[in-house]
Amino acid sequence: MAEKPQGRDDADVPSPERRGAFALIGVLGAAITAMIGIPILEVLSNSITKKRPAAQWIPLGDVADWTEADHKETEYSYHYKDTWLPTVGRSRVVISGKGDGDLQVLSTVCTHLGCGVHWDVGRQQFLCPCHGGVYDADGNVVAGPPPRPLKRYETRVDGGILQVHEDFEA
């Protein structure tokens, strides 16, 4: 009588039907992992590389509306692609006529922690309500914690329209 090999039991060998079911489960699992994992990896890689919109000239309006402006605040919008979705961004700026025909456009974002600053007509200064930052009429730091002046935008007039150059740098 032939001896049965040690450690081998016919119950341990999967049937061909079971092997096919395991293979199908493996293929389905790989497909589901790919369907979920690829978009997640794309979002993570885009957030790591921090794709920014391309620099662009953005119209603010007729230059005649701004030549006599005394720190007048306005908002503009721009279009860019955030990961794969077309998105509209918005920014606020303050425009002032310098008296010699030149216009100055400053960001309203405090350079300390990004709070919104406002122009105080009585004090003739920009004030940040968050941590007491104070800027002069040209956006230079006067007091408080801000590490640098307000962002000053490059401007141009094209066809009578005042435009700012948005480079999307911090």
C-alpha cells in the first residue's frame, strides 16, 4: 500500500472553480484600486507641485475712473485651472492716483498672516485688524508684525483700460 506524502491533504488543494474565483477577485480588486488610487495620486501630486495660474494682465477698468482715486478699493477676477477644474479666483486691490498722473495699485493682503487690510481715511494709513499691522500710503510697514511692505502691482494702460500684472507669486 502506497503511503500518503506527509503534510499533503487533498482538501488543501483548491478546486479549479475556486482558483478562477480567486483570480477574478484579484483582478476586480486591482481594477478598483486603480480607479480610486489614480485620481487620488493626481490630486496629491498637483498639491505638491502647486501649479499656479500663468501670469496675466488683468483689466481693472477705465483709467479715467482711477486717476483721481484716493485709495479706492476694487476687486478683480481671473481664470485658472485648479487640478483639472476650471476655476475663477478673486483678489482685492487698492488704487490711488499719485497726483502726477501715475497710479499705484497695492494688494489688500497683509504680509504678516494674510488678513485683509483697509484704508483708514482719518489716519491716512492701511490698518490690519488681525494683529495691529500698520502701513503708510505707499504700503510700507509703519508698525506691527508685518515683515515686508504690501505687494505693489505693475500697471499699464492699454486702450484706456488700467491693467495690473498678476504674477500669482506670494
